[in-house]
Amino acid sequence: QLQLQESGPGLVKPSETLSLICSVSGGSISSSGYYWDWLRQTPGKGLDWLGSLHSSGSTDFHPSVKSRITISADTSKNLFSLKLRSVTAADTAMYFCARHTSVGATTERGGAEYFDHWGQGTLVTVSS
Amino acid sequence: SSELTQESAVSVALGQTVSITCQGDSLRSFYASWFLHKPGQAPITVIYGKNKRPSGIPDRFSGSNSGNTASLTIMGAQAEDEADYYCTCRDSSGRRLLLFGGGTKVTVL
């Protein structure tokens, strides 16, 4: 059974870099056809997708964080990581890592983004 | 538009049926996925694609698609179905990104 676990500092100072790791067990991060994602939920609000790293090595990011974000993988350790630079209090959130794949395309529509595994989430507070 | 719009909150009596919707132009081109999220827990996908349920998801959950709208229906809602529900799909405007709805709080009375 694939499991994902987030880890990293729970407190980051404003203007510094938020760094989180998602450790993957029970399966390989190199498996083809999958996207490895970072999402967050800010207090009292909904989930926001931050970005994805595809098994091919390509990355996609939400426009709101595109200038500040890096998502990369360490295949030797079977993990992927998030770096978010120049953080502010607005980056205070519960951060989740997840895996998804695009499935179920028909002649009517393109495939759905199926999130099949999630981490439990880790709370990061940005404060001095 | 590159947004997905959901109702902010709905309520349903125990054992009754409730439907929530997700609207957006990208849903004309791509299927949605739906997942539920309870406080302190990892989200769980309940429906993806053309009404597909992951293993372990009860058959009281179903999905449908029409035009720019995706719908999630819970037939015979149970207390454990109380959660925030989100829809997501790929953006069809040419940008390589995923769209998420703002979430619907489902309360089971």
C-alpha cells in the first residue's frame, strides 16, 4: 500500500524559504504516468493546488506561486520536495502531498485527475 | 473562465439524497474528480471520471456530467458523509494547471 508522509519545519520566518519533504513508501516515485503534487489549505479556506512533478520530470505550477516554487524529486531516497521562497503570513497553511494520474478519457471528454493517495498533511506557520 | 464554482454549503437529512454541483468551462472538456475532506484527515477521492468510484467507496456516491457542470450525488446520506467536498479538473484554456472548486460543506442533519 502506497503511503505518503510530509515532514519539515512547522515554523518559518517571513521572507525565508519553506522547505517540505514528502517521503513515499510502498511504491516507487519513478513509476511512469503519475504526478506528484503539493497542495495546501489556508485557515478557514479551501484546498489550493500548488504544483505537480510528473514522472517524466516536467513540472506545472499554479500561477499564484509560480515565481516562488520549486518541486523536485530524489529518486534515490524515494521522496519529492517543495520549496517556497520569500514566504509571508499568507503562506501559513496545512500542506499536503499527494499522487494523481489522469484517467478515464472518453470520446466525450478528456480524463479526470484522480488523486489516489494523500499524505496526512503538515502545518506550517509563517511568523517571526 | 478558468474557475470551478461550487455551492458553499448544503445540508441533508440523514438517509436523504443530496446533490452538489461544480461549474466551469473546463468541465466541457475534462471530467471532474470529487473528493471529501474531514478536519485532521487526508482527503479521499469518492468519484472520478465518468462516474467511477475508487475501491472501498460506497455506491451511495455517484457522479454525472452535463455541459459545463459536474454533479456529485449522495443517495441515503450517512452521518459519516459530513465533510467538505471538492471538485477538480484540468484547465482547458491551454495552461498546464489543475483547477479546484472552493469546496462545499455538506452537513448531515
